[in-house]
Amino acid sequence: MVGSFVLVLFSSLALAKTPEQIFAQVSPSVVGVDMIDAHGKSIGQGSGVVTGEGQVLTACHVVKAGKNGQVHQAGKTFEATLATRAQVVSAMTKKDELDWLNRIIALEKKGEWRALLKLAQQEIKRDPTNASAWYSVGVASAHLKHYREAVHAYREAIRNQADYDEAWHKLGIAYANLREYHHAVHAYREALRIRSENAGAWHDLGNAYHELKQYAHAIHAYREALRIQPENAGAWYGLGIT
């Protein structure tokens, strides 16, 4: 097995919460690692995976003789240092979780929704408090157009992780597909309370307000989406017809 080390960040870097976010073109969970010596010279470069808040797992050949380094993610740089032995053991216990997540990502990429649903349900039987598994049940159910089941799954994800912003967002989408727009608005607003710079949630909130004929609120939501993401064609369209 390839050896590995854990870096502890001085600035907190959160683990990506959803398979969708992790599978994005620039994955929040995959970071660049640059180890430096006492003179600030680079002595090892490579990649790492975020295994928890403030922790990055990287290979031994990247760390080499260094004890300090920098972690680069989405244009930001975080100072880092090698973890203690206890922290390494804690991170390695998460290997099974990362393996499971990789399987989830692969199924989602292929659009194998029934297989994704089955795998996520198996994980829930093992650990009913796994918010990511409940979220994946919601994603699979929604793609299978089982929106009521998706609502239940997203709500379970939120019950186990109240600040799960993407679960709130997807819950809103599921409610919108059920034409329960008041519930959708509430879910979108909760998602935005947690992460206000979510252009997609603002866009979807605008659509829900439009369906409710609350046009002033819809215009505000579309404008917020465009402030964050000026190229959002759907938000421009929604603003234009409101």
C-alpha cells in the first residue's frame, strides 16, 4: 500500500459535502500540495485529498523531508504542517468512507441512478446518520422522478446535518417538481442562509417566486444570481420575462 501522511491546515478547509461538488471540474476535495524547507524552497509537490475539516491526506513522496508546506485550492493558499501520529491514524480510519464516496461519484457520473440508490440505501442500513448517503438517495430518487421519496431523503440528510446547504437546495428543487412552491422557497432560503453566494439557489428561488406570482421577490433573486454569475442565461431569461 502506498504510504501517506496527513497535513493539518492552519486555515480551515472544509470537506466537500456532495458527490456533485467533488466531481466538479476543479474539485473542492482535491488540492495541490507544495512542501517547503526552512528557507522557503520547494522540496516536494503533488496533490492531496481533503479528509476532514483542516486535514489533507497526501503521499509520502510528496512530503519527503519537509515538515511545513502550503495547500492550494481554488486560487487560495493555506499554510500547513505535518500532523501528529494520532491525527494520521484518525485520517486513515476514513479510508472506507473515501472509497464509498468514490463509488458514489462513479455511479453518478455514469447516470446509473438505480445502482446509486441501492448503494446509498445499503450505506444507510449500516449508518442511518450518514447525511451524504441520504443526500445520494435524494439525488437518485429525483433523477428517477420519485420526488416525494427525494424530499424525504433530503430532509433526513438535513436532520443529520443541519447546515447541509446543498441538501437544502436540492430539497427546494424536489418541492418545485411537486409544485409545492412555498416549501421550495423555504428550502432555497435556508440554502442561501448557509451559503449566500450560491447562484443556482438564487436562480431557483427566483423561479419559485415567479410561479407564486411574487414578481418583486423574483426579480431580486434573479439579480442576485446574476451578480454572482453574470453568465447565467437562465437567470437572464427569468429576469426578462418577469
